[in-house]
Amino acid sequence: MKTTKPELTIVKIGGNIIDDTTALNRTLHAFSQLKGSKILVHGGGKEASRIAEALNLEPQMVDGRRITDQNMLNIVVMTYAGLINKRIVAELNTLQTNAFGYTGADGNLIISERRSVKDIDFGFVGDIKQIDTQQLVTILDGKAVPVFCAITHDGKGQLLNTNADTIAAELGIALSESYTVKIIYCFEKQGVLINTNDETSLIPLLTTSKYQDLLTIGAIYSGMIPKLDNCFSALTKGVHQVIIGNAAILENQNTKCTVIQL
């Protein structure tokens, strides 16, 4: 007899949500109301860029991905793992959510390796190689709610800046053997838009073929490309459902959003 796997919701928040206190609080409140096992993953690139600029360091981005030298690594670790993560954990715990903040280094939960240099040297940027699924299941079974920031490590003492969208996808893939996993990428827009300035240009269903068409005409670019690459990768490797939308989708599943489908 086939056993039904329990449900797990992974929510990744980023974009202007983290910068807007009202939007962040609304999102965290909605997240706290989700039933069942859940994980929150957050970025914080805009905050890190502001701090870097205040220290006279110019952020460098290529195709939506940050180049991380030693100075920038220090800033993103302080910003992601410290300032933003603890703000979020504190707020969730005021909402009676048993939240704990994590980097990949904590308990060796996420091991990465420094990205090899091809055309571009991204610096101290990590590509995920291993996730301790058993330990995560134990954490979730204990009714804890992990809150992951975008920092992992190589298992040898080196912290690495790691794309938060990728962390959400890889967590979903790793845990899909134990759970029926839904990933929600949550930011300030209703979903994937053909025109980022026009909310009426929402794409309600984005398939692989439609995605390739939009890439060809340049309608999808910059940071949305790695986000969508992660979405499709997750679906091909065991994740049950992937959605992109704003905080309203956490409150009402009938809200307009983009459903990703192979």
C-alpha cells in the first residue's frame, strides 16, 4: 500500500519584500499561518548592496548574480546571517512560530563548493553539493521552522555566498523523498510578467517551451533567469509544485500568480 507523504512548503522571500517593513510583516504573518511543515529561505541583496555602498564598496553583478570578493563576502555574511536573518526569526517568533535561523554551515546542513572560474570569476560564491536531509527531517519532525539565509560553506571553514533561489530549490529537491514539496517564490510582483512595469502582463502558467520563447525575445532577463532555471530544475527532480507570486498567494491560493510547469 502506497504511503502518502506529508506536505512541506518552502517559501523563498526576496526583492522589495525584505526592504519594505509593512510588506515583510504581512508576508511573515501569512507564512506563520501556513499549516504543516515549512521552511523559509531569504535573500537580502539590496540591503547588502546599500551597506557596501555606505562603506565605499561598489557591488558588482553579472546576469543577476553577485560577484563576491572577500570584502563583499564579509558584508553579505553580516547582512544575511546576522541583520536580516535575526530580524525575520525574531518577528516569526512573536507570531508563535518556532523559528530557528540557519546558514548552511550550521550543523553542516548545506555543503557547497566554490564556483569554478570559467568566463567569470564570481569569487566566494558557492554551488550546492550536499544537503543533510536526515538532519533536516529531524528538525522538521521536531516542529521547528528553519529560516535559511543565503550563506553556505565548503565544510573546510570557508563561508560562501549562495543564491537563495537555488537554496530553496535544492532544499525542495533533497526533501522531496520524504515530503510532497511545494515551493513558493515570493516577491513584490504577482508573478512572472512579460512587462515588469505592467501587472496585467502576468503569465499565469509558464511552461518550459514558453520560457524558452520568452528568453529568445529578451522578455525575461537579469535575476529572473536564475530564478526560473531553479524552478524548472526543482520540478524535474521531484518537487511537486512551484509557484511565483506575492504575499497574497500565502493567504489565498486563488490569488493571481505564476504556476511553473514542465
